[in-house]
Amino acid sequence: MWLWDKIASSMNWKLIPEPELSPTLEADIQKMLIASFPEYVDFFTANSYWGTKPEFRLIAVDNAQPIAHVEFGYRHITIEDVSFEIAGMGAVAIHPDHQGKKLGKAMFAYLREYLLKNSNADFGFLGCHEKVARFYAASGFQQVHQSVYNLNPDSQTWETYHGPTMVMPIHKSMQAWKADGLIHLHGMPW
Ligand SMILES: CC(C)(COP(=O)(O)OP(=O)(O)OC[C@H]1O[C@@H](n2cnc3c(N)ncnc32)[C@H](O)[C@@H]1OP(=O)(O)O)[C@@H](O)C(=O)NCCC(=O)NCCS
């Protein structure tokens, strides 16, 4: 068993459907996101996610506080004439006190297992900063070199995003991904 699989199985994970997220837990998640994203203090003081409203939160809990967080939801997207069901993911963070210990990698190992058993998602999907693309590549994602057409949550206008885009095979392999053409999200990103 890999180290991160051991971590994944030893952690106290909670998978919470959004309607069951209590105001207290949402506030605790915001506190964690503020600690993990010091450059976005104002944003995470007012919000617990960016873009599409999550359908689920996955957190790891330690001493009654979230120390790892990712939110996600399902959607059909298209690349030209090909359609895929994706689990779009966002607000990925590990509390600074717990970074660098493979907890991020363990979180995606746990999430992939969950999606295999509980969803029809073909792929996991997210956009990220260049500086963390290597983390996602180490955590089961593959970078795809295609632009993404989506509704910008801030400006509420449709635009083409050219930043790093990461795809994780769930029920389909990367060979099934359509690796050319614009990725149409049919909504906001996560
Ligand atoms: C990025 C983040 C989620 C990584 O979580 P983590 O638990 O510290 O990472 P892990 O210990 O599981 O690292 C797994 C692998 O990714 C690599 N990695 C971790 N953080 C990295 C980073 N910032 N840049 C590049 N590689 C990174 C590790 O070297 C490790 O590689 P290996 O398995 O080949 O040895 C975490 O540092 C974090 O929350 N950062 C602040 C918020 C953020 O940037 N979120 C992502 C927004 S897109």
C-alpha cells in the first residue's frame, strides 16, 4: 500500500452534501481556506468556494477542525461533438500545519475511490495555477493542453481560459479524453 493510501485510510474523512453543510462547519472551512490562501483573505472571509456552487465537500478532520478540503459537483461538458461527465473540483487546500506530508495526495486518492464507487464521472477536472500543476500531476491528474470556455464567476461574461487544466481519469482512461478542441464547460468553473 502506498504511503498516501495509508494516510487516506487512517484519516477521519467526511463527505458532506452541500445542503447538509452546517453554518458552523462552513465557517470552519472558511477559516482553513484563509490560512491556506493568505493572498485571498478578503475573498474567503466572505465565501467558502469560488465559481460553481458545490454539490459536495470532502474534508479531513483533526481535533474537530477541517485540515483538508476540496469541493466538487457533476456536469456534462463538451469538446466539440464529444460529451463527458466530469466531477469539477475546486477550493483545494491543506492547512499550512499539515502541508508537505502527502495529505493532499491522500485526499485525491480518497476522492477518486469515492467517485469510482459512487458516481458515473468519466473524469475529475480542475483549473489551477502553474505553480501547483506538479502537485496535481503527482496526485493522479494529467495536464491537458486545451483552452476552456466558461462563464467567468467574477465578470459573469463568457470567456476563454488558457491556464493549466488538469484531468483525472475516473471511469474512463486518458486515451478516451478528446485531446484537441476547446473544452466547453457550459457554466462556471469550480
Ligand atoms: C497545494 C497543496 C494542496 C498540496 O498539498 P500537500 O498536502 O502539501 O501536498 P502533498 O504533500 O500531498 O504533495 C504531493 C506531491 O505534490 C508535490 N507538491 C506539493 N505541493 C506542491 C507545490 N506547491 N508545487 C509543486 N509540487 C507540489 C509534492 O512534492 C509531492 O510530490 P511527490 O509525491 O512526487 O513527492 C497545499 O500545499 C496547499 O493547500 N497549498 C495552498 C493552497 C493552494 O495552492 N491550493 C491549490 C489551488 S489550485
